[in-house]
Amino acid sequence: MMDKINKVATLGLVAMLATGCFVGARNASEPRLGASPIASSRAAPNFLREAQVLYEGSTDGLPEDTPADEVAHYKMMLAELQTRNYAACAGCHQANGGGNKAINATNFQDAGWQRNNSSPGMVTSIVNGKGKVMPAYKDKLTLQQINYLVEYIRRFEKQKTDAAPITAGIPRGTVPAEPTPTPDETVRR
């Protein structure tokens, strides 16, 4: 009896180790599902600029000192997405993430919504769509782009509460400097 238990335990351990070796086998540049800490610690956080372009559907909101070749790449990406009927997120959720109340679009600035919705759940909603209004993006965006969007959407709640600007994580010098607070604003903080 003990031999059988030892064999089963050993086989189970071997199976766990074997599958564990393959779990990490992925494209290193592609974030894991719901991997906000991984995505925010990237060495080249221009993924936030790509997410902003995907979210807004335009390169107009990018920082002025975004390299021209990067802007050209984003414009080509958007043009290609337009051929697949890509509708930018800001069309319904607004550029500030506040959500269009007329169509009951989600308000990403709502701290309660942010707390109650997991990153994998957000990925699922983007991939499969939601209800009759939000389209599915599984044939329009890559998993990497969808994860970038989730990371970007997570920053709206932080932006509203002033915990971190929406551009946190983008290298210094690629985002306009924040205005210096007035004495009244300093007292309130």
C-alpha cells in the first residue's frame, strides 16, 4: 500500500515539475494575463504609448517628444486595424476613461469597478465583447495589445485619485511635466 502511495506521489511530483517547465515558455515580450506588475516594470515602457493609441484610436494625444518613427508605426498599426473594423475604446469609454453614460459604458475611473473586476476578466471582456454593445476584439487585437489596454485601463482609477498620473511608467522626458501646484493645492494635499 505504501509503495502505491509513494509511486502516485512521485508521479504527481514529476508531473507538476514537468508542466511547470512549460508554463513559463512564452514570448518574453508578451505579458501574462493580468500581469500588471510585470507590464509596469518593463525596461521599455513605450507599451503605454501603444496602449494609449489603441485606446484613443489616434496618435494626437501622444507626448510631443514621441519619436517620429514610433508615431509612424502607430499610424500604420491603426490603419491596419481600421481594415478590421477596429473601434477605439475612447469612442464609448471616453478619452479620460469616464464612460459614456448615454450608452451605459463602463466608467474606468470608478474605484469600486476597478476593485471588483480582475485583469483576466477584463481581458475576457475585450476578447469576447460584452453584451450587444461592446464588440469582440479577438480577431482585431493581439493578446499583447489587449494586455497593454488592460494595464492602461487600470491607470484611470489611479489618475482620478491622483495616486499616479496616467503616464506613470513612461520614461522621463517623454511626458509633459506636471504643473507646479499652487499654494492652495499644496495645503489641500
